[in-house]
Amino acid sequence: MRSRSPSDAPSQAREDGARGGTATLFRHEVLAARQAQWLGTVLLTPRLSHRVFTLAGALAAAAIVALLFLGHFTRTARVNGWLVPQLGVVRVFAPRPGVVTALQAQEGQAVRQGQPLLTLSDELQSATLGGVQAEVARQQAQRRESLLAEHEQQERLLAQQQRALAERVAALRGELQQSEREIAVLQARRAIALRNEKLHREQFKEGFISEMRLQLVEAERLEQDARLGALERGRLALERERMTAEAELADLPLKTQKELALIERNLAQLGQERVEAEARREIVMPAPQDGTVTSIQAVRGAAATTAVPLLAIVPAGSRLEAHLYGPSRAVGFVRPGQTVRLRYQAYPYQRFGHHEGVIESVSRSAVSPAELPPQLAGVADQGDTATAPGAREPIYRITVRLARQDVQAYGQSFALQPGMTLQADVLLERRPLYQWVLDPLYAVTGKLP
């Protein structure tokens, strides 16, 4: 049996109208609308693939939304630097050009302050005398021996003169004592002579003795006076001589000390000349402080200049830290406490991975690369074009505390060495992805996410 389509309805209605007269089953508006759809209504049957594609699209949209809200992106700044000890590196330079004659220190050796490191010499050779400085040192040694002998002779002479003067003073004192005893005796005799003269004068007045007898008594008294005067003069002379001898005895050490001081000054001057001559001949370079010897550039028999360090000393107890150098565009958001991923050029990160550190400080003022030492300027100029400072661009120093002082490689521990260059990624901030997408909007509104 053939089914009818909706397009057959008008013709059927016309046929029915023709047969039935004025009565119709459909309104004229419906019949007119049906005449334009001669194919009828299209009905699509749902398929399984359509549902699968719809579900996949919904899951993808949900995944994108979840990624935007749950995913994070870390912004980093790449800078360059190298490893330095916290207490710095002590570089030992030659005080003047010379030749390294001995090398007492070895790479990695622990030394104490004052311990000899190496010996320099600038000895000149003469065709007739051989080593000039050696000949000068020999003559200075002879002069020193002569001055020492003279000093000893002066000391012996001082002792002899002191003994002689002391004996002379003692003798003069003895003579003075004897003179005083004689004067005392003579004074007693004079007193007797005076009494005798007085008695004879009284007897002369009474007429018991003659005038001649009185004159004899007076002459005896005058003789006693003369002898007493002579003894007094002798005592005064002895006193003056004693005082002179005592003064000479007191002045003798000062005079001798002056002469000895002159000899000692000559010895000191000679010693200084000898030290200078020995210094010109050989210089022993001592360790300026306790530490570990590293970067030995001195070679025995090679020339040494004042411009190139002979070796370096890492102070004892000093830990390594990283000094990073970057331009202002790379350190704008860098602050202490941020984590840093380090890549040592001596240990490629593709094989040995990254190493961690924490920022301790950031310099408050920038410096020009030209102000840095040559090795630092070379480190600061390395790196990619995004963050490496240019030749004229100021840079900032970032100090990083290392998490480890060694690197694990091939099952062994390798200690990090001062001067190793490195690259570092500073982890500036970690934010959800949707905030990065909305960053332009935040920038326009001026609000923080």
C-alpha cells in the first residue's frame, strides 16, 4: 500500500471538495503553507559519534578551565656569576720583579699565617765577583764583626777606667783622712805652742826670761802655724782632686755609653742595609693568614711580575657563595629569600641537573662593568641577550647562599672550587595561569590580582 505524503493533501482536498461540494477538511491557510514544502519535514536520526564528540568537547573545555585555575607559571630571571669564598680570596703578589727560586706551597695545601710560601730572587751576577748581592753581604758581615769587636773593646775599656778611677778616689780619700789626722795633731801642737807662748810672755813681763827666749817660743808657734797652713792647703788640693776623680768616675759611663750608642747605631744601620741587601737578594713570601693555597701560577725558575698574582689563599673556615651579576631589568623583582636554580658550567645541568640556592642580599647600587676586575667583567658579560648586561649597562650584584658545597657526580662528591662560573635562574614569582591571562586587564585597571 502506498503511503501519502503531506504534499498530496491539497490535491486530495480538492478532489474531496469536488466530490463533496463546499465541505473541506483543512483550512485554506494550512493548505497554502503546505504547498511550499513539497519534500515534507526533515527528521535527523541521532548517532553515537555525535554524542562522543559532544562529550569530548565538554571535557576539553573543562580541562582548559581547570588548567587556567589549577595550573601555575613561574617567572624567572636568568643571570650569570661565579663562586667566591665568603671571606674573599687573598691574592699574593710579588713586591718587585724577580725569579722564583723555591716553591714551598702546593695546590690545596693548608697553611698557617707566616708559613713560607715561595722564595723570589733578583740576584745580579758580576764577571769578577760573581753574585753582587752575595759580595755585598760578605762585606757587610765583616763590618758587623768589626763593629761588634769595637763595642766589646769599649765595654772592657769602660770597666778598666772605672776600676782605675774608683781606686784613685779611694786613695784620695785615704790621703784626705791622713791629712786630716796630721792637721788634727798639728792643731793640738799649735794649741800647746800658743799656751806656751802666753806663759812665756807673762814670764817675760815679770822678768824671769829674756827677750830671746820669748822670740824662740814665738818662732816655734809661727812654725806650727806655717805647717798647719801647708797641711790645710794640701788637704784642699786633695779634696779638689778627689772631687775631680769622682766627677770623672760619674761621667765615665755616660761618655762610654755615648760611644757605645754610636757603635750600636752603626750596627743598626748596617743591619738595615744587610736586611735590604738580603731582601734584594732573596724574598721569602709568607702566608698572610691561615687558609688553603689555590690558583698557584708561580713556577720555579720562572719570572715573577708585580701585575700577576703568584698564588691565592682561601681563608680557613670560609664557605663558598655565588655572586650573580645582572642588569636592572633582570633584578627588578629580586629580593632576599627567593630560591635560585644554579647551573655550574663545570658540571653541565643536562647531565648533573640543577642546584639550589637562596638569595641573601641584593646590592642597593649599580656598578659599571668597567669598574669590576677583569675576571668579573668577563663573567658579567656572558649570558643570553635577554638578561646579559651590555658593555655600558650598569649591573647589580646578587649574593646567593649555596645549599651544598659539593656536587654529586658518578657516585662521588666533588667539592666546588672558587672561581667556577655559573648561570642562575632566579624564581621571581609563581602565579596561576588565569592571572597571567588577565594581566593586561590588571594593568589597565591598576589592581593587583
